Amino acid sequence: MKTSVEKLSETRVKLNVNVPFDELKNEVDNAYKAIAQQVTIPGFRKGKAPRQLIDARFGRGLILEQVINDMLPTKYQAACEENELKVIGQPDINIQQIEDNDFVEFTAEVDVRPDVTVPNFSEISVTVPAISIDDEAVDKELDNLRSRFGELKDTKRKMKTGDFAIIDIDAQVDGEKLEDLSHEGLSYEIGSDDLIKGLDTALRGMKTGEDNEFTAELQAGEHKGKEATIKVHVQQSKERKLPDLDDDFAQETSEFDTVEELRNSTREQLAERKKAEQAGAIRDEVLKQALPQTEVPLPESVVEEQAHQRLHQVLGQLAHDEKALAQLLEAQGTTREEFDKQSREEAEESVRTQLFLDAVADEKQPKLTQEEVTDHIVFTAQSYGMDPAEFVQQIQQSNQMGSLFADVRRGKALAEAICAVTVTDDEGNSVDPNEYFGEEEEPAEENAENTEAPESVEAESNEAEASESDEK
């Protein structure tokens, strides 16, 4: 097989492939066998008709068509590997010439990963919010816990933020009732989301049985920008009675015997949450600084595919009803043009980041362990509310295993790179990124038992990565 590559752009190549018939013996044999099993020729048992008779009865073209269909996937893949092409999209394949018993020639235009220069991460410095956990933060967390176990009781006093009300709302514009904003018997917490601009202000100070009226500029929908007259009636007003923060409460709501133990545990949980937030901030800031330092050419077809996927996902939630999408965008105060533009920008940023991280992974060459892959599967499955086994079965059926391994590889490579970055919090304290992104050292005995795991996973990762272009 002879191959050559023509560079069409920074992200697209044309692969020229010439396959001699000597290399197609298996495909030719299989084609005759397959067709012999499918046809009935008098005087011969099914599958036993000679080749000359098949050619005479059905024509050599039928055989050649089967041979081409069988050989294209493997020869295309072999040509990509021979030329070390890192393809990231579906190829556009065209048969150029067929000389029976001589050669087959085809071309394949396909998007490839561009050359991306990775910056020196040791020269990057980032600043992130400091971790601060004071008594006030702990008290707020405990108050949230108390709220979950609180009771709503009727109150005759004037309402304030945090109170609940059963209300009737009548919204009108120029005498026309707005059905989407008018409600009866609506349960509403004052200060929760300001359902209608000005509603919280109107409800504060009201009592059960009282009425109020105010005007508000509508923020979305058909009457966006117009002044609406809002009438609100309070059917009932309720206040949340919180349980006392004492040892009894700690025993009823947790595994602790005393409120002091509960408080200490809450402080520790807040600390872990803040650390996770700081780790995320470090990652985001590093990418924010690293990406602009290198040029990442974008494959147009990959960007278009990701933008289309976002549209398809939104339409899927609306039963693929374009009118429903138009109504949704109107209610959100945007247009289809703005939605498409935003989808395009988000797709470009996603592809740019992915290609950049692929380049980092190529430079770092991280070795994946079975535990890392398993952890990623479990975490991703949980984020979708799925059982891990079911999730694995689904990604195998949809041929997405290559993408999964690539995600783990990118994440581990970026973590390694971040460890070289200088990190300071906004209070001037030095932060060691290894605390969040460095690899944990396993006991020597464990390492000895698991020495073969990384190699097997790496081999599986390489096999999956070879087919990743079909999934992007």
C-alpha cells in the first residue's frame, strides 16, 4: 500500500491511498463467499457456486463493490497510522480509480489535530481566593441545617424576608391579563427569587388577608419592557420556626452526640468544600492564562458539530419542536440568532480547550491506572444519576470509550502541569498546587502488587484513542 498526505490547512489533510490487489486477497475471497451464500444457482448447493459462474451471472462489479466496502475502513485506518495522523473527525472518502486485479486508489479528507505549542507552566503565576472559615460561616451552615428541620406556623405579624406566603397574583398589561404571571394559591418564600420584580418589596410588611398593588417592568416574554400592573392578595402568612441548636438537635439530625461535635464536623466539611472550590479556581485560572499564550487552530467541522449538538440537546428537551424553542428563547429575552452565536462561541472555546489539553497530554505522556479510570467512570455516572455498570454499557454501545479515556488522560496531564505553577491566594499566602493536583504515593507493598495495572490500562487507552475521531 502506498500513501501520501497533502496538507490542506492547519487542521485538515488529504490522504491519498493506493492499494494493490495483492493486499486484497482476503477481501476478494470473503466477497465471493458472501455472495455465494446469498444467491441460488441451479446445479450448485448454496455457497458452492464457482467464481467464474458468479461473475458471468452477476458481473464482476458486484464483487468489486463488496471488496471496496470491506477494505476501506481497515486500509484507511492503516494509512492514518502509517502517517501518524491524529484525526479528530469523520473522513470524506472518495474512490478515485479501480483497476481490476491491479489496484484501488482512494482519497480521504479529514480534520486532524493541529500542532499546538504548550507554554512553560513553571512561568505561570495565578492568584485565587483564600480559604476562610469563620464562626459566622459555620453558624450560617448550621442555620441552613436547622431550616431543613424547621416547621411552618401561621403568623399574624407583618411578613419579612424568609417568611412564606400563600398568595394570589393578578398581572395585567393595558387591561390584558397575563396568564403566565397570574396565579392563585401560590406558595412563595419572600426573598427566594423575586418571581416578579418588586414582589418581595410588596410582600414585606403585609399580613394575612391584605392586598397590595404595584407596577413592574417585565423582563422577558411577549410584553418584555412594558409596565405591568400587579395585584397581590395574601391568603396566609407563615413563619419558619427553627429547632433549638442543642445536643438533642445534634442527636436527631446527625451521628453526633453533642452540638459541639456537630459544629466541628460542619467546620471540617466547609473546609473540604472550600478546598475543592480553591482547586477549581486554580485550574480555571491556569487555563485562563495558559490558553492565550498559544495559538490553537480550530477544525471547522468539529466546531460545527459541537454547536449542532448543543442545539440538538435543547431541541430534544422540547420534543424537537422549533416553535417551542422560539417561545423559550423569547421568554428568556433572546433570539435564535443570539442563541446560535452563543452556541458557536461555546463550541469554539470547548474545542480550543480540548485541543490544548491534548497537546499537554502529548507532552506529559501520563500513565493511566485502572483506579483513575474507574474513579472517572463512577464520578461521571453519578453526575448523570446512572449506575456505573449501566453507564459503561451505554458508552460501549455508543462507541464512546475512546473519549472517556481521552478525558482521563487530559485531566491527569493538566494536573501534572498545574503542579509546576506558582499559586498565591488573595491574602498573599503561598498555596502548594501539589496538595490538590499531585499524585498520592501508595505504600510500597501496594505498588508491588499493582505494577501491571498501569500498562494494561495504557494499552487499552491507546486502542480506544485510535478510534476517538469517530466520537468527536
